Amino acid sequence: MDNCVFCKIIAREIPAEVLCEDSDTLVFLDIKGVNPGHVLVIPKEHYPDFLSTPVELLCRVISTAKTVIPAVLAATGTTAFNVGVNNGHDAGQVVGHMHLHLMPRRLGDGLELWHGKPYPEGEMKKTADAIRAKLPN
Ligand code: AMP
């Protein structure tokens, strides 16, 4: 897709530290990772986000991620990692080409996860009921 930075990486039109690829997926270093070894796994076919990507292709992305993670951990001397997907602008998605973040983690590396907040009285069940009502049968 024109003007997609990740499609340009796939086409080798712009440089990237590509780690590996297969027919469906490509893996490269995030240019501004949260830790060294922060990797992005992308489908080669352009889909704007997680939700629009066919489930079979998401499975290929996950499969590639599982292959790459041990190498990332071994190379960075880490044993823990986060997997993340930002879907949509409000969730922090900046690049509109589906991608999975693999982030090696160290104790005390300063990366903060979300801070949970409890539901006000009665709201948890209300929320669950609203979601259950929208689920496909
Ligand atoms: P997101 O906020 O989930 O859309 O994350 C997009 C990620 O892509 C960010 O972590 C960026 O640092 C990374 N990124 C953007 N442009 C490039 C690039 N040319 N090469 C490698 N990573 C990139």
C-alpha cells in the first residue's frame, strides 16, 4: 500500500534491521524500542489493524512470534517479555499496518504497564452484560 512505512520495509524501499521473513510475515527491530531487541512482527499483506486482519494471518504472525522470541531473549540476555498490539488511534496505534510488538523486559527497566482501576458498585456486571449481549451466537 502506498505511503505505508511497513509496506516500504517489506519492499526494501526503506532500510530496516530485518531479522527474518517467510512467505506471510516479516520481523524487524522497532526503530525506537522500549528495550534493545524490541521486535515488530508484521503480515506482508497490508491490513490496517488487528481487527481487520484475517484470523489465519494473525495465526501466522503469532506463529512467527513464537519462533523469534527465544532468539530475542537469548540474544538480549532476558527471560521475560511483553506481547502487545495497539489497535486504533486512541489505543496508541501510530502505524496503520497490523503489527505485533515483542518487548524483552528486565526487572526495573522503567516500562510501566497499565494501572487497573476497580469498577464502581454494580458496573462490572452491567459491562459484562452489555458485552455478552453483543457477542455472536
Ligand atoms: P504503534 O504505536 O503500535 O503503531 O507502533 C508503531 C511502532 O513502529 C513504534 O514503536 C515505532 O517506533 C515503530 N516504527 C515506526 N517507523 C519505523 C521504522 N521505519 N522502522 C522500524 N520501526 C518503526
